[in-house]
Amino acid sequence: MSCENKILALGRMLILSLNLVLFTNVSGQRGPKEVSRDSLSLEAISERVGTFLNEQIALANPVKTVNDTALLRLLFDSQYGETNQNLAFQQFYDAQARALRGDIGLNLVGNYTENFNPGVLENEDLSFYRRAYLGLDWNLLSGGWYTNYRKAKVLEKEKEIQMATMALQSKDANYLYLQNYITYVFKLEKLKKLNQRRTVLSEQLRTARQLYFLRYTTWEDVLDLQSKWLEVDAMRNNDKVYYDPMLKDAFPPVMLEESFVPNFLPILDIDPAKMIALFNKENESSPIKDLELEKFQLEHNKWQEWSVKPYFRYNFMVTPQKGDVTYSSLGLSVSVPIKSGSKRRDAEEAKRKILTNDEDMSTFGSGSELLNNYYEYQFKKTQFISFYFKKLKAEEKIRKEIVKRDLGLESFSPLHAIALMDEKISIEVELIDIKKDMYLKFLKIYSLLKSSNPNSFISVIHPEELVRRYQGDRYLYVWSDDFKSRPISETIAYLINSEISVVLLSVGSDIKGDDPRLDAFVSQCNANNIKIQLMIGTKEPKGDALISSITSKVELAARLGIQGIHLDVEPHTLPAYRGNQEAIMADYLPTLAYARGLVDSARLALTVSIPVNWEGDLLEQVYDLSDKVMLMAYEETNLTDLLRRISEELSTNSQKSVVALSASDFSDRLAFETFIQKLIREGKINAVALHDLGRLIQLDNRSVYKP
């Protein structure tokens, strides 16, 4: 192909890829005033886009998602809106009740009477000139001791009603806080993604303008991109309000912990049966209704209408006959109302019906709202899963483009790859919005229930489990030769594609300190949720060299953020092992205990590889000292025989047992995966260790290039 034809082909490739692009440095500023000829050549544009692709790939590492519901309960169950109002109400009611109980109905009374001389009417006469008395009245029923006692009881019920009401209002206050906060954290995360998208559109727009000047695109295409850029910029400005410092200051300090970020909030699956059962149980009997009825009964009691009043008087009187006279007196005053018929019971029953009807209407409304929000949550969950699969498809397309680039294939298109990355980012923006809506719906459901535990009717969805290629958690041995000889990007891509959970990495004895290659590998593994355990391989079960190696590897792991240490100590391969097993293993266990102490101090995991012929106390001690035990069941492809050989290990602790299989023992990947599926199902284990990276790649090659 001539140089001219190559340029034309490159131009067509750029035009076809242009409409898919969306990723770059977004400044919104105009480009340089002076543009050289080279900057407007197709070759220069293509090279710049390729560089941009590399930068965006480095930024595209996924953030770890935490599926721990402990954070969920901490976030939802905290009392953000709680004030001193409850305490104030308690003090108010208690003070009034104390005053009433202190009033036993005893009153000090007095009276003075002065009579006038007769003469106004005929036959008038005086029995006394003047009279005075001082005494005590004791009101036992109406208006006295019994009434005050009942009023104090009524106040107690009012206090309980107020506390119960405020408990419900507290959830409503929490709802407002959490609604704003959930919106805040998700909008903030969305803003980061929109910034990425704006950056991409800026680069795409820049490229489109340059191609327009070269007449490889139309002005209509440029206008479309300009419109899209402005739309994204407007979305950015709208979401910025949620990061306003004044709004941030309104949140309680606990809400601003870094733990509460969108990726740390799990995807929830609501159990409708548990939710409805919880709702029905909570509404079987309303404490507020019962308290209101008890209060009504206290307020409407027949004895409060009766009056029984003992009294004492000390009297002084001046009479015409005897002059000054003094005397004491005791008496009892009784007053009973006369009614044609008491309707107290009817009133009480009517009050009960009113309260029951109010409660039923409230329950019906809350129940309907609960179910409506549940259905809406389920719809959002379905949307989330759908977009999650779209994201995975975009990532798979990106992976293929990266492989094309790494292999130097002519079919690789930088612009197309960047467009795929933009597609992935736009999907991630949608996922953030959908997840926000899911949490707001879940918050509403939680607010309609009286339970303080949001975990009582939910489970966690692991979306990645829905699309796994392979069964079981997977460990992979990676020897130092493979680690050093293969490109890091190729190794990481293979680990992701093989769904490796943990890499048992041998870095070699020459890496002791800072190493750029190891740093880059650790960084990319951590970004892709792949754990690393530094492997220490030797035959000798003891010695200064082994202790030194364990110590240095623990220090290196702690410094680099590596998650654990793996001891591949194989004393059973020593010539002296046969016949001296007990003595040799007596040296191995102290070494293992030493490693256990170091990793505990550094908060690392400790795993070991062992043969499948250890037994008894030795096996139990190894399991006790290890987090996981790799059972080296190589050269065994008969599942029945394999399960028989590892039966003691599985009975010791099946959860810690990881069966290590060699890829070289199988003819192709299908036979290998079929064997693993049966092993996991029949052995009731949840993890396998693959031996090793090089052999696994060879197995894949045998699967593809069969003779």
C-alpha cells in the first residue's frame, strides 16, 4: 500500500472512530493560538490520541466495593436529629406529676359572719351577732386527693405517648438528614465521573475541530460534540450545589467519615417476606393507641364525680343570750350526682373504635406506601443489574482493544478504544444515579418500619457473582521467572480474565527493597481487587536464612500494602525426610509459629502449602497456625481418589482447605474447569489454587491450538 493510501486509510479510521470518543483533559479553554503543520497531520493526531488512551487506561482502575453491612447499620441507626427535646418533655411532665402527688386535697378554710340589727322586716331576730371559724377540709374524691392521683396518672400516660410519638418523629428527622446526605455523597461521586466525561469530550472536540480543518469531518459533527460538551458541563454545574460548604456544614460530623462513600455501600436485596412480617408484627398492637385508651379511662372515672369531704372546724360566736361562745366540730360532706343513665362505657367503646380506625387507616396507608416503595426499589434494582452488565460488556470490549494494542495489531484503533472507555464511564454515571435512587427508596422503606436494624430484612447482592466465568475463589502461583519476563499489563489482564482472587507471588531473592516493577504490579492488583501474598519457597524447615527471609518478606508486604505471606516450605522433599519425619517437622512448626507472630503484628494473612500425607496432631497444628492451607494434590485427576486422599484435611477444617491443582495434569481448559466444578460441588470446598501462571497459559494454548 502506498504512503498516500495509508494516509487515506488512517483518515477513514479516525472519522469512523470519532463519533465514539469521549475522554480527555477538560479545560474548556481554547487551544494554542499557533498550530504547526505537524499538529494538524493525521499521524500527529493519531499519536496524541494513543497517548491519551494510555493515560485514561491508567485512570480507569475500578474502586473497591465493600459489602459489609456494619457500615449500613451505623449510618441508618444513628440518631442525627436527636436534641434535648425529649429530656425537656420528661422534666415538664415529671414536675407536674410531682406537684399533683404532693396535693392530697387538704385545705385550710376560714369564715367570718357579722349580722345586722333587726328591723328591716317584721319578726326579725338574732341568734348571734357575729361568728367566725377556722378549720380543715379534706377532699377525698372530686377535686381532691383521688382526682389529683388520677391526674398524675394521666400525665404519666401523656409522657409515655409523647415519648413514643417523638421516637417516631426521630425516625422522620433521621429520614430528612439521611435523604440529603445520601443525595450528597452520590452527587459528589457523580461529579467526579462528569469531570472525567467532560475531559473526554474536550479532547474529542479538539480532535474534531482539527479534522474539520483537514476536511475529514463535517461541521455538523463538530456542533454535535459541542452540544454534548455543553450538556455535560451543565450537569456538572447542577451537581456542584451538593458540594457547597454551607450544605456540608449542616451534616453531623459522623456523616462525613470517609467510610460513607458510594462504593462502600453494598447493593441490597430486600426480602419481601421478612419486610412484610416485620411490618405486620410491629402493627399488631400500637403502644400509642393503648396509651391513649388508658389515658381516656383515667380521665373518665365515676369516682371523680363523687364528692366526699371530711372537715374540722373551730368556731367562735357572739350570741345575745350567752355572749362569747367557742366550740369545735367535725363533719362529713357527701355529694353524689344523680343521672338518668351512665354512658361511660359507651363513650369508652366509641373512643376505642376511633383509635382503632385511626390506627387501621394509618397502617393501611403505611402498608400501601411500603409496598409501592418496594416495587419501585425492585425496578431500580433490575435497572442496576442491566446497566452493570452493560458496563461489563464495555470493559470486555476495552480489554480486547488493549490486547490488540499490546500485540501491535493493525486493527487496534486508539479512538475506538477511548470511545469504549467513555461508554463505560457514561454507564458508570448511570449506575451512580440508579444506586442513589435505590438507597433513597430503601431509606423510605426503612423509615416506614419501626425496626432500628436495617439489616433485619435485607441481604447483600454481589453483582460480580452473577457473571463469573469460573467457580470458586481462585489462588494462583506466580513464580519469579514468569513475574519478571511477562509485561505487567499482560499479566494483570490475564489475572482479571481468569478471575484470580489471590496471587501467591514469588518475587525472587534479588528483590529486597523498592522495585518499580513490583510497586506497579501491587498497585494494579490492589486497584482490581486482587490480593497478593508474597511467597517464600524452600525445602529447609528452619535456619537463619529462612527466618531472615520471612522477616524481610513481612516487612516488604507491610510497606507495599500486600495482604499476606505464603510459606511454600516443603521439608517432605528432603532426602532425610523419610524415616526422620517427626524430627524434621518438629523444626517446621516453630518456624510456622514464628511467621504467625510476625504476620499478626503486621495484620497480614498467613497461608501455607502442604502435601496431602500429613496427619494427626501435625495437621491440626498447621491448620491452627494458618489462615488457609493449600493441599498440593498434583498428578491426581481421579476425583474419587483425590477426595479420599484429602478427607482428613477437609474434616479438620474444610473452610481453610484450598485444593491446589496443576494445570499440566489436564489436556485442556474444559477438562480442567469440569474437574474443578465437580471438586467444589462434591468436596464442598469454596476455593482452589492453580499451579501456576506459566502452566495455566500453556493449558489455554493447548485448548486453542489442539493438534
